[in-house]
Amino acid sequence: MAVSNNIITTLNAIAILCSIPIITLGIWLASKPDNECVRWLRYPVLIIGILFLLLALTGFIGAYYNKQALLALYLFCNALLIIIGLVLLILAFVVTRQTGEFNVSGRRYKEYKLLGFSTWLRDHVTDEESWRRVRACLASSSTCSKLTQDKTYSADQFFAKDISPLQSGCCKPPTVCGYQYVNPIMWINLSNPTGDTDCPIWNNDPNHLCYDCDSCKAGLLGNLRKEWRKANVILIVAVVALICLYLIACSAYRNAQTEEIFRRYKQGWT
């Protein structure tokens, strides 16, 4: 076997192992409450991880057994996956660039404004038709109820708690409304109804809370942004690895072609 084939065999064996954290990340993202409710965002990373694994297996077999057809398929699929990965990375960076978060005096957690996020995210996640499904999904999840299941919080303890963007936006009213804290999902005595358009929307009914609020939509986008920022690190590593494998695979394929031509040339002279 050519030296380049040995190299690509070894690298693809390593790539098979590297696909495991990508697939694990995909499963983690798919299991998050916000991604469960926004269905089209659940599986991109998981699918890329599985494709990465299949691609590595194809390259390993093709290089190990010097199968030119498999190496050619490997090169084509590798280039295609690189393009898909780059498109996904660029999209993720562009749509998660804006944060929409702001600090609130006396609170450890942050709050979120819907207009602070990218137009693309707002149009594809929080439009009226999509939000109807997302809202029903969030209301049936344990996102807010688990705030009262963990322990009993005093007002000061809750204000010092680092809750998720989704919980901040959906499970409590905006701080500017001036509600009095009873427990994490019960607030009474609205004192500033004009402080925010979400203030009169708040409802202590666990099926309502602030699920109809713009702050809830913003919290969902905040959660998505936070998780996809983490996923981007793994995606960058995966794309760089794919590019390296592609370059080495090109060398292995050229060597295999040269060896085949040389073998046939020698046979023609004997």
C-alpha cells in the first residue's frame, strides 16, 4: 500500500473516533427543550456527525483496500460535506451574532428583547404560525415547572439564580413590570403596567405564564444562540478536519491512479 494510503487509513480511523463527540453534540442539541420545540433545528449537527462517520468509514475502506472507486466517492462526498459544513457555520455565525440580552439591576440573570435578535431568526422561529406550535410545546415541557421542583427560593435567592434565557423570558414577567415575587412562576401586584407590552400579558396559570410574551420569544432565541455558539466550536473542528482529510485523500487518489497506470505500463512491456 502507498505511504499516502497508509496515512489516510490512519487519519480516517482517527476521524471515526472523532465523529463520536459530533454525534454526541447532535444528540445533546436535539434533546434541549428549545430545540425540541423548534423541530427543524433539532438534527443538523446530528446528521453531520453521522455523515462524518460514514465518510470516514468510506475513506478508511477505500484507502486500506486501495479501492479507487471508493476513494473517488470519498472525495466527492468529502467536498460536498465541507460545503454543507461551511454553509451551516456561516449561517450559524450570522444569525447568532446579535444577542438581544441586557442586564437588570439587582438580578444575576439577564433579560432579552426580541428586536435585539437577527431578523432571520425572528422570521423563522417566532412568526405567528411557528410560534403557535412552539408555544404549545413549551407549555407542555418542564422548562418552567422545574424551577419550583428543585427547591423553595426566597426572592433574594431567585434573583441571584443564574436561570436560562428561556426560563428568564417565559417563566416570569419582565422586571420592569414591577410584579411582586411569590415563587419563580407566581408573581402578583402589577405596579407598572405600561413598563412593557408584556406586563399585562403575564398570567400565573402554569399553562399561560409568559408564553404569549415577546420576552418568551426572545428567551427562546437567546437559548438557541447560546447552544449554537457552543456547537459552532465543534463544527469548526469538524470542517477543518474534513479539509485536511480531503487534501490527503486527493494525494492518495492520485498515487493510486499513478500506481495503476505504472502497473499497466509494465505489463505492456512484459
